[in-house]
Amino acid sequence: KSGVAPTDDCFTLVTSGAKDSDQDGPSLIGDPDLGFAALRNFGNILMSHVNLKVRSKVKINNVIVVDSPGMIDCPATQTSASSSTVTGQTLASVGQTYDRGYNFMAVTRWFAT
């Protein structure tokens, strides 16, 4: 597919493994041994927009590639104050985008660190 809107709205994690398998966000984030539990701080909507794909043909060990969702054409902005917090920071601040239901930039930064 091609066009201005994203065709995929999930963070897809790809890594190597002995056999091919897929894991949805809730089971990925809920498994304390995998190291993604901190993603819970970004809310339940994000949990349904993350998945893991383990592929036996990927020959790079100890690396996880993160494919982030595409950009949204006309992002909505939240400009009013909110009491919700993510990792101790108030969600509302002028110009931040929340039309995905989670703080896309904060999640992207989390994966990058």
C-alpha cells in the first residue's frame, strides 16, 4: 500500500531466535524477563500497538530492530492541562501530540535509549 496515511500503526520489534514466533503487546510488556515492562507507563492504548516478531532467518544476535509507526498527516495537539502523568511528567503541555492515544515522541525516545 502507498499513500500519505500510515499503513501500520504499531511499534514492531524484530529480533533473531531459534524459531519464528509473534508476541502481542500485552504479553510482551507483561513478561518481566523481556525488559519492556516500563512501556506500561505509557498506557493501555500503547500496549495494543506494540508487537514482537522473532525470526529464525535474522542472523544478527542480541539486537532488536524497532519499526515505528508512520507519521499522522494532521496531528492533533493537546493544549489544556491534564493530571495524567507518564514517568513522572505531566502529559499535557502546549504542542505535544496525543491523537494516537499515547505520547508518540516519548515512546520513540524510550525505545531509542
